[in-house]
Amino acid sequence: MNKSYPNTRMRRNRSSKFIRNLIRETSFSVDDLIYPVFILPGKNKEESIDSMPGKKRYSIDKLVPIIGKLHKKGLNAIAIFPVIGKTKKSKDAKESFNPKGLVQGAVKLLKKEFPNLGIITDVALDPYTLSGHDGIVNKDGYVLNDKTIEVLKKQALSHAQAGADIVAPSDMMDGRVLEIRNILEKNKFHNTKILSYAAKYASNLYGPFRNAVDSSNNIQESSKETYQMDFANISEASLEVNLDIDEGADMIIIKPGLPYLDIVSKIKNKFSIPVFSYHVSGEYSMIKSASLNNYLDEESVVLETMYCFKRAGCNAVLTYYTPEIIKWLDKK
Ligand code: PBG
């Protein structure tokens, strides 16, 4: 079979917009977006985040109208990240499962306001620990797996009781998906979904987030490499995903986003579970700062980025760019 030039001219199918549209292999829409938000205690508060220009932390009363507008435009889900007052942080992270805590209260209110909006909560202890780690540490600063799970279970249950649709363990402890599934089942939360951060890498791209949730002072120079994955590894991600599927995850996250799309593509080819990707804070801030300097055109770069996530096989993407994307899609 001779497929060479001029029989085949690849540019024929690129020669006008209509044919490019017809042969387009992936699509992207508001349906693919999850908006991660930072919430503050109190009322009538909003604070800029130095490490993430254009993004803010809001008290829940301020957040409600913002989310309301996005939800009207089709936003399906948000992921909540709390900024906990310094006095509420402790060694045992017990504030994490306080039924009247910041997250639990916010979930209740948001579910009442927007019954059809999916609410995702983060199950991890880093906002609540003095160490800034995602779990309970021993005197050497080592994160204790099973002791941490005992707290994560209670945290996940308190989120489900508040009305969270999806609990998302982002802590990377071994066995936590199973334990969370068990406690949810035992308490009859049969439809509460577990979105497991199955392959979460110990990435340097989380820096701006730690500033946003104010855990960077707590974690300081300590690293999360004893629980998050080594960024040099591929096969290990399959092992992690396999285990989490067995333990009862409904969906998984690969994190960070763009630099880790090789992992997404591999996992999609191997497993049938829905895969989400997290376009993390460092990725947001890179595009944002280049755009602020006019080195890049923000809108086109962000939209291209979203197609890349879809092309790699992601079912949905968590991105701080959600409001801007919704505005840009609306305009088109
Ligand atoms: C911790 C958590 C982190 C992020 C989400 N949940 C940071 C970390 O592991 O230190 C990072 C998200 C981002 O960078 O946007 N449970």
C-alpha cells in the first residue's frame, strides 16, 4: 500500500475550520471541570493568595454567590480545601472530624444552597496538624500509617454526614480507601463516592497550595517523600491504582497534572476506572505568571492545556482556572 505524497496530503484535512472540527478526536466542555476552592472561617472575608495571583480564599458567605454563578453556567462540582486557624491545629488533628468544623459547616450550607452541585472534600490531615504533614507523626517526625487512618476514617465519615457527595483521600496512607469504605458502608452511606488520589507524587509543584492553605510554615523543610510517590516511578502507579480499586475507590486522581500525563495514559489503558487529573497550584502559577508578563496568551494556553488532559484520557480535571475557562467557553 502506497500512502505517500501526493496520494496522502495530511494538510488536506487541516485546510479549513469545518474539516478540522469534523475530524477533531477529543472534546472538552464545562462538564469536564472541577473547581478547587479555599475556604476561610468567619464571615465577609476574602484574601488574596500571594503565590497564586488572581486566586483568593473566601469565607463561605462570600463563596456562595461565586459558586452559584458558575453552577448556573454548568459547573458540576467543587473541591473544598480549608484554611484552618493556627489555634485549631494540633498534634492529633482532632479538628479534622469536628462535626461543627469549617469544612463540615461549609458542606452543609453548600448542599442546602445547591443540591445538584457535587461537593468533594479532601480527606487528609495537613491543614490540621502542627507538623503540616498529611498524617500523625511520631517523635522522629515519621508519619504513622495506621494511626493516621483512624483519624482519616472519622474525618471522611464527618464529611459524609455533613452531606459531601465525594470524599477524596489525598494523604497516600496504605489501606485508607478500604477503611474509609468500611466506615461509610457501616453507616449506610452507600452512595458516598471515594475519589482516591491513588498516584500522588511528591512534587515540587504543590508549593503555592501550601502557601494558600497556610501549611508551609508548618511543613517547612520537611518532605512528604515517605508517603507520596517518587516522581521517577511509573509501574508503582499501577500498583497503587490496583490496590485502591480493590479497596473500593470509585474514581482515582493522578497528581500533578500536565507533567504526569504519561501516567494518566498508561492507567487509562490498563484500568477501566474513571481517571481525574489535578492541574495543581504550581502549574496554575506558571501559566499565570507567564501571562502576566505577556510571554504567553493565557486563554489559548489554558484551553490547549485542557485538551491535552482530555487527549491523555482524563474524565475530568481539577483546575483553579475553572471560572476563567467557563467565561472563555461561554464567549465562544
Ligand atoms: C494535601 C494536598 C496538597 C494538594 C492538595 N491536597 C499538597 C500537598 O500534598 O502538600 C496540592 C494541590 C495543589 O498544589 O494545587 N493533602
